[in-house]
Amino acid sequence: MTRIITLGNFKGGVGKTTSASLIAYNLSDEGYKVLLGDLDPQGNATNMMLKTKANFDGKVSSFRQTLMKSVEEEDLSKSIITITDKLDLLASAPDFALYPRYMEKIADYNKRVQYLKTLFDKIKDNYDYIILDTPPTIMSLFSDSALYMSDWCLIVMQTHKDSFDGSKAFIDYLQEYVVDAYKAPKLDLVGILPVLIKNNAPVDEYTLQSAKDQFGAENILDHHIKHMERIKRFPITGIADHELWDKRVIQAYKEVTDEMLDRIRKEEAE
């Protein structure tokens, strides 16, 4: 059974794209067949994963066609790039910014939200997990479409007030719009992943405690992503595992990935 997981927050710059990419990478490293879907026209996940591919096989890849063109042809497979044997990328490009305008041909907004799911349904059986990265914008067709088709949502929260507020707004939005208004068939919250700005800093500790008070301690992942300078390099260089510092970042996200899987299995077993 394919599980679709969207990473979200309405605050940008919280490490959402890097987290989506590293979780997808770790899932594939554990033997699952994974698709990382980049639904952000800025294409940050796409750029990172194309560099990751070059790190592992030395090959520079390009698109067969853009995601927007594939949507128009109703065949997303033409925008899929193989990164490793177990990891594929649904690559984005700037013209995907035209997607909301393209979908204006459908008068009912709820049906616009549902449309992208029909295209993913054609490819999803090829994968164990689909990880979706979306723009950090509130009330956008990109995020609405991703969340509607998802089984789970993982919120990435940097330990900063703006990110905390963005997480709260995101949770409220999930319930009020995606679940209640758009009638998402399966969506549930897997948890909140704290990304620490500084290790053991008072502001981080205060924000983390505020998140536990606001959302419930049981909804905060036990494993946190601590401040590591090497994380900042991966969007520039791609994911690599050649050096000790690379391996430490990958290991930190492996622990997060394993906890996320444990939470999903427990919820599905109940």
C-alpha cells in the first residue's frame, strides 16, 4: 500500500525542503521504493536531488519535460527522474507556477483541489512512499492538492516564534479547510518535527515547550534535528555520504524517519 506524506508549514525557511529530501533519501536507503514529489515551482527539492544524483553516479540529468507540460498531457511519468535505484524525483520547474491559472478552467475549487490526485493515482502504485514538498504559502492550490491526496502530514517547525505560529496556522488550516471543506479522504497528522536553531538555547527550549503545551507533547517527535552546519550545504551540494559530517546529518534524519514510520504503523494498527 502506497503511503503519501506531505511536509508542511506556512513559514518559509524552516528546513522543510531539506527535511523532505532527506526523509525520502533515508526511506529509499532502507529499501523502500520512494518518489519525492516537488510541487514547488521554485524547484529547490529538484535542484538538490539532481545534485544528489550527480554525487552518486556522476551523471548530470535534465528534464524530459516540465511538470506543467506533464500535467497538461495528464502523464506525470514524463517528469520523473531516477536518482538512485530506489529513489525517483518528480521534478518541478518555474512554469509550474502556472498550474493554478491552468486549473481555473474548473469552476468548482474543490474539484481543482482533487484533480492532481487523479494524476498521481496513475503512478502511485509504483512506490511504497511518496513524499511531497510544497511552497510555504497559505491557501494555495499547490498545498491544498498535496494535502488532499495525502495519508499523512508531517509539520516541520523551526524553534522560532514565526515557525511556531506558522505551525499553529497550518494545523488549524488542515482541519478547517483540507478535512472539513475539501473532504480529504485520509489525511492525518503524523507529528511535528522540531528543527533547532541553536542547541540548548533558551529561545529554542521555550519554543519547544510552547509547542508541547499547544499541540500536546505526544504530537511532538522525540527525535529533533539539531543545529548542524552541514545541513546548510546539502541544498547547495546535494546529499552526500562521503564525510563524517555528512553521515551525521543522514543519521539524524534516519532516526526521524524511523520514528515517523513507527508512528504511522501504530496508528494504522489501531
